[in-house]
Amino acid sequence: MLPVEVEGLQTQLTNGELSAEQFFGLLVSMFEFETAKEYLRTVMHNIRILMTETVWGNRYREVYGDLVVRYQEFYCEEVDHEENIERYDWREGFENDRVSFDDVKEGMDEDLEQFDQKFLETVDNFLDDGGCLEEETDLAFNLSLNEVSNSTQSTGKSNPTSSRRKKKKKPTKDAPVILWFRRDLRIHDNPALITACDLNKPVIPVFIWSEAEEGPLAAGGATKVWLEQALVILKQTMRDRYESDLVLRCTDNSEKELMEIVKETGAKDVVWTALYEPQLLDRDDRLERTLGSVGVRVHIEHSYLLHRPGQVSVAGVGARGIGSVTHFMECCKQNSGDKIGNPVEPPQCVTRPEVWPRSCEVGQLGLYRKPRRKDGSSVDWAKGIRENWIFGEDGGYANLRRFLSENVDKYEGESSRADQPWTAVISPYLHWGELSPRLVLHEAFVGKIAAKFRRKLAWRDLSYWLLSIFPRMDREPIRPPFKHQKWNNDRSLLKRWQKGSTGFPLVDAAMRQLWAMGWMNNYMRHVVASFLMSYLRFSWVDGYSWFQDTLLDADVAINAMMWQNGGFSGLDQWNFVMHPVDAAATCDPKGDFVRQWVPELSSLPDKFMHQPWKCPPAVLRRNKVELGVNYPNRCIINLDIEREKSLQEVVEVRRKNGKGYIDPQHGRDMAPIPLRLLGLKSNGTKDILMVPLITRKEFIYKTGRPDSEDNPYNPVLKGYVGRERDEEVKRTNKVDFTASTMLEFTARKERLDRINGVEEKEDRPSGSFGGRGRGKSNIGTQRRSKTHDQFTKV
């Protein structure tokens, strides 16, 4: 009998989506030698039945023949073409009956016991470096392509048309519409703006800032700097393009403030774009009920994500593997929600109200406050942020188009490079809604080359789905045993990491870049996070809190998900650890990134750039580098010892607190999740599902062998150590290709010249160097160079 994953491959093979070569390669790489052999025989038997018992059997003959040849060559034995193997239906039985917990699928009476290894396998490499798994790339491409509708249907209740919209009739003196801007600060592809205008009434755009409701971590210093600039640009855009305005209010209670605006203006309709943080979602639900009770209609659009968390379900996929982006994309594929649709053009006009409600200035919102020194002078810490960014949706779109036209091919291969501008740098624009994810998705359809880039949008949606399941994800570990995890409490050491003075140049460069411009690329975020949690042994909460305050794209859902994954307590434990020195081979091979952000080391040779402690004293003096004076000494000396301590602390937590949360058969962590949050219906006997989680291999190994000194699953990555070799091979191949092309062109020209009778014959001397002629060679009598003096002989 075949497991589900082989059944899926078999379907792709028979549908022509996989060649026999691809199918064979996947099968023998996924299973042990004898197991793959058994499954291959079963698949060949099934195809033989299709070939002999169906009217369209001829289409399978070539596939069957290819599989037979590959089977005989690989296993060195003949195929029994008369072998009778029991036919297999995956709905009737499952191979892995040793699993001690059940899965649930909607519409099935009994629990399934199939253990889906596809989603539970940890990945030994950092997939963001050098591309993602081929199956994930294909899934990301096909999923996005299938979801995008060719119609102009919007993602919300409205159905806006394109710029060819019919002209509106002049409105009568109707009650105005309140358009509540939140994290959709744009006019392009904004369904809420379109809906408000389609009501054919005066529109009052409003932005209400309530830091108390956003929360201190959600409203970090850097994000408020961005918000201030974004509001200035949006307000100016509404004035320049529509002769409208943007009403600004600051309050501790958005519900009360919005109700006052409704009362002041007499509005009968309120439009907003949905947000998905649990506390904001609850607030919006209360507000919708309150407005409805006084006769005000509420119109809610959904454009902040591609997939609404409430529409995601594990039905048909299973809960095992939850937390991985592959599992999430499969859930979206099997349980599709609203169509994503096409981006919509801005409205042609926005009708002004006769009377505007009161409004404050952007500066009065209190978003950016300059700290003051003791002498009374202020510190403009956001100066670097303002100098490095072009705010507004035009700046975001320019970054996106530049990336897609110039760097997307490089990103697909090496998105990790910190020393190259090969990333899109659009995350802050997405966070505040200056770019819609739908617009990014459509612009990114430049072929399969952008599949990895598009997959980042799935990560974003995944984080909000997980936040809806675990609403305290930003404060508490998802894996219950890790609530007892021991962490470092040395605040002075934490401050060195925050300020970029750890003595490890790659880490320091990334942290200084973060402070200066509020951003760093994804790979560098992994590097500094691994260093904080796996080497300095600080809690993921410390890293999450700092990122929330300093990142321009600080997002509660995304940051909490990634920091928990890196801090061992998330659903998708990282099966890799970034080495603070060796990682430079991948992201900064020549040290240019460090030179930019750690200028005190800029003159050091490349080989010492990421480890100045190995530089000879004479070289340090010559380059005016004095460790411990103008550049700090390392905060830790032995990296291996510190990481081993981190590993032992995790093992101790699992051994002491893992009872009931670790599967005794496979050693994986488990977490209880309510069925309703997974989009499943209760079967009447249980409402909680114990779900097996992706668990790092070394944790499983060490938990079962705490006294073992070996570690066959060491996850520390050594970086792209083969870069020089690969670059030389690439260069050589390019030279060889160029040379062969030139030779081919020359030979073709000579052949055409001979055909046309215009061949140029060379005047060659006769003799041994001149071909077959028997004449005496005069090579020896001819001077090859001039005599420069009386002692020169030729």
C-alpha cells in the first residue's frame, strides 16, 4: 500500500505533471532502498492496470516503459510484468499505525492515523540562502497563480471596476461616509476607498491614532517615525489629487472617538479595512455592533492580507506540520477562501463634504518625540531613517519595480547578500499598507523566477493565521514546556548586542544598520537572532521587543512567529544555527557590509574583516585598530561552549517538563490546539487536538541521550564555503562558452566562404611547417625580431 505522499506523486506522474525521471528521483530520495523499491513496484503495477484496462491506455505506455528501464538499471533485477499487487485506496488504510495521536479531517467519521512526514521534516539548510525546495517553489507558484482571478472582482464586499468606471451622478445632500484609514495608507488598490466612493455620497477620510490600543510593542519608535511621514504624504495626496483632506484624531479610545465623528457629521456609513490582531479584531467587532445599534451601516474590506485567517482551515490536509509555510500553502490550496482578484485603480474623484469635522496636525499626534539631553538640546535619532527612505506608496512602488526589473534573478539565487542591494526593501510599505500585497503579487508574476519572492507573502499570511490561533504568541511560548526555559539575565551584555558592540563584526554591522535605518535583510535578522539566543542565551522575548522598537516594518505577528521559531518554542523550530563568523561567507564574502557599518575596521584585509582577533598585531597597528579601545573585544570567547550550554538547557526543559507534550514514539513536541481554531468541526468526543510539531533533530537526539558527547545533527551552518570554487567554475564555463561560440562562428563563416567561393587562402611557407609541400622551408633563414644591439642573436 502507498502512503499519501507517494499517492500524490503517482497522481502527478499519471497526469503528466512529473516525468518518469523526476518521479523516480523523488521516490528513491524520499525513502530507504527497499521501501522505495516496494513503492515503485506498486506504482508500476497501478500504471500497468491503467495501460491495459482503460481505453486511454496508450498514453501510459511510455511512462511505464521508462519506469521499468529505470527500475531494472537501479535495482539490477527484472520486472515481473505479471505480478499482482493489491490495489491501493488511501482512504481505506494508512501505513503508519504506530503514531500515538490522531489527525482529524473534516467530513470523515474516524480519525486518521497517517503520519504526514512531508510537513514534519525539519530542514537542515537555511532555505532563504540559495533558493527554496523545488516542491515549495512549484507550490508557491501554482497556488498564487490559481488564486489570482482574471476578473476585476475585489476582495471585499465591493466590486469596483477599473478606471473606465461610469461617471457618478452628482450627489444630493446626503449624510457623508466616514472612510476610516488604518493600515491602508494608499489610494491605489484600496477597496475601502473604492467602496466609500461607490456609495455616491460625500467622503470624509479619517485617521485615528490610539497608541493605548495598538500596544507599546506594536507601536515602536521606528514604526511611529514611518507612520508620521506616511500620514503627511497621504494627506498631501488627498489634497492634490482629489481636493479632499485627511482628518486626524488622537485618542485613547477609538470607539468613542469614531462615534463622536459620526455624531458630529451625521454619517450613516462607515468603511474600513480589516485588521487581524486579536485585540484589534475584538475592538472592531464591538464597534460594528455599536454603530449598527444607532443605524449606521458598516462596510468592511479585506486587503491587508491575501488569505484571511478566518478562512484558513487544515481540513483535507491535517494539522501535522502546522507552522511551516508549505503546510500553510497546502491548506490555502485545499480550502480556498475569497478570490484574491486583480488590483483596482484609484477612484476618479472623491466627493468633498460641505463641512469638515475638526482635525489636528500630524505633529500633534505625538508619533515622533525627540529625546532631550541634560543641557536641553534634542537628539534627532530618526535622521538616518528619513535620509535613507522615500516614504509613501510611490516610493514603495519604485522599490518594487526596481527589484523586479534589476535584481529578482539575483534574489532567487542569493537573497542573503547583505553587501548587495538585491532585496525588494518593501516590508515597511506593506506594514502600513502603502503597498497592497495583492499589487505586489500581481507585479511579481514575471515567471517562475519570482516564486521565492512571492512565497514571502505566504509567510506573512501564515503569521497572522498563527496569531489568530495563539493570541498570546507575542508574550508566551507556544510549546508549553518552554515556559520553564532558563535564559540569560545579564542586561549589560544584552545592551552590547543592541548597540552593535559585541566584538563580532558581522553581528555589530547588522545591529548598527538596524539602528541607523530601521531595517536589515532577512538573512541578517537570522544571524543576529541566532547569536542572541543560541550563543548569548537570551530569551526570544528580548530580541522580539528590541526589533519591535527599532524595525520600520515591526509587525506583531511576523516578529513573534519568527522569534519564537528561533527561540525553540515556536511551531517551526529552526533546524539551523547561524555562526556569527562563518555566516559571512554567505552574506558578506569580501567584508564590504562590515566596512560600511563598522568603519573602524574598514582598512583590515578581507580575511580578518570578520575575525579581527586573529589579525597579527602589526597589521592591526598599521590599520589603526586597537581591540578593546576603538573596537570592542569579543563578548564571548568560546562559541562552541556557549552553544552547548544552550543545547543542554533545552534538553533539560524537555526532559523535566515534557511529560504529556512529547510523543514517546517519535520524540517530537506536541501542542494542544482547539479544533475550531484549525477550521475543523468537533466530532463530539473531543474539542482539543494534540498536534505533533516540527522539532529540531538534535533536540530529539540529545533528549534521548543526554550523556552522549556526539551530535550527528549539529545544526550550525558553516556558510557558503564553496563560493570561490563555484565562482571560478562559473567564470570558466562562461569563458569556455564564449570561446566555443567564437570558434563555431568562425567555422560557419569559413564554410560559407568556401561555398560562395570567396575563401581567403593564407600564404604559408612550404616545408615541414607549410603542409605537404616538399619545398625547402625558409623558416630558419627569416629573422623573427630585430637585432637591438651587437650581442643580440636570433
